[in-house]
Amino acid sequence: MAAIALIVEPGSTPSSLTATLDMIAIARRSPQASACRIDLLSSSGGSIPLGSAVSVQTQPLPDTLDAYAAVILPGFFAEDCESLYGQLRSRWQPVIARLRALCPETLVAASCYGTFVLAESGRLDGRRATTTWWMQAAFRRRYPQVELDGTRALVDGGNVVTAGAMTAHNDLTLHVLRRLYGAAPARNTAAIMLVDGARTSQRPFMTLQRSFADPLVQRAADWMMRHHATDLSPPDLAGELHVSYRTLHRRFTHEAGMPPLAYLQTLRVETAKELLESTRMSFEQIVEAVGYSDPPAFRRLFRRIAGLSPAQYRQRFKFGSAPP
């Protein structure tokens, strides 16, 4: 079987679709992948709007996807968790039903919010996976049976492959090509499109969640944002908020996906990242500015959270001409 199903529904990200179509068109130049065919499928068939200016023509979703060598689910747009879950309950239900009935040996790949569709089908149960980094806490709460590592850009879980946010879909498509047709077509495609497939982590791109539905958690986060450079212990924070630390820890961990102390540490790293990008401050000056007194300890913390050393981060993300 040489056919790949690319499933599209209203709101799917145009970049994911066009990148996949381009990559497969290029891969077909290689003898190993010359017979590859890609079908764009949707629940309704016909023209599917992807945004105000983009639409694609699709075939109706067949009763079974077993004829395909691989099924690819792109990301799609959702404003928040409520919008995402609403789409899972409505427009993605026919796809989820097909995935549940799909032959277990079929390769299925998903990126960004498409990973939620794959998880809804149960095909990720007991498997390693990743998802878009800003939704990893919600993903973990909704699918506790999935072995989630939301920091990874791509995870190969056997017959299920998942990728993180937006452009990680490029890495996903390259990986599917590699799995189906071998290294040569994938390597040639990557070379032509200048996609190296070497990105392994979402950590350098991750930013900290700042808005929370729980009022107590929001107050705690706001307080830490204002006082992150001060010497603060979690019990001190609980005292400032007039709650027990046990209550704060429980509610904060549930809402933010990490305890308050981890949030504070990540907030300090976020501030350091901004200073590394936009100023010429020395690392020692930045350490002092974010409330640390031990540069080696903060360097270790920075690498653990950001996935790069401070020097590597500055080299990769600094502005072309940083002000003094």
C-alpha cells in the first residue's frame, strides 16, 4: 500500500496541509516513494474552509481507513479548551470513530491539536506521546492513560507518531516518509525544503502560562510575577494569599500542571530568557536580576527548563542588534 490519508476538517491549519503536500510531492521524485499517493479526506467531502482565504477540495471520509498505509492528522485552530473539546465532540467524531476501528498495524501520525483527536480514539492509551506544549497540562488531565512527554517535539510510539506545535508537523511528515519509504526520500525532501528534522525538544520555545481560571491560582501567579526576584518560599506565598500551603499546592498543581515552587523557578528562567534575548547583560547580572545568588545553580536550572544553556539560548534567539 502506498496511499496516505491526510484528514482535513474546517479550521485545520493551512501550513500543516500545504507542507505535507509539498513534502510528498518532492518525495515522489525518489524511486522508493514514486508510487506514493495522498488523499485529502473530510467528514463531509467537497470544499473545506481552512480560514478566511484558504480552502481545499476533499474526498468524503470512507467507511474504513484500512486501505491506507498511513493516516495523518494535522493541527487545527481552537481558542481555548472549551472550543477544542467542543470540536472533538462534534466535527471530529466521524474521524475518531474511524480511528477506533482502524487496523492496529496502520501507522497514524498527529501534530498539535490533532494529538487530542488521536487520544480520543484510544490509540494512544499506554503509549508514549507528545502534544502542543501549551496544552500539555490539559492533555495530561484528560488522558491520564497516555505516557505524555510534552517537552518533546516528536515521539515515535510505534504505530502512533505524535508531534508538538505547528511547524513540528514538518518533522512529523518527514518521519512518516522515513517510516514508509526509508531514509533516502526523507533526506532528499528535507534537503530541498531546508528542514533538518533535528529539532528534538519544544523546551526552547515554551513560555509560561499566565492566565488561569481558578482565582486563587491567578492571584498566586500574579503575586509571583510581581515578586519573582525576591527571596520567597512557598509557605510565604501561601501566607500572603491567606490560605494553607496544602490548599495552594493542590489547586495550583491541578490548574498549572506544576507546584508553585516549580512555577516560580520557571518564571525566573522566563525572565532570564527575555534578558538574554534583548539585552547585553552578563549572565551573572541576569542571575542577580531574577533573584538568584548562585550562577552555577541557576545555569543548571536554566538548562533543565529551557533545554539549552544560557549561552546557547542567547546565540540562538538574540535579536540582531540588542540594546545595551
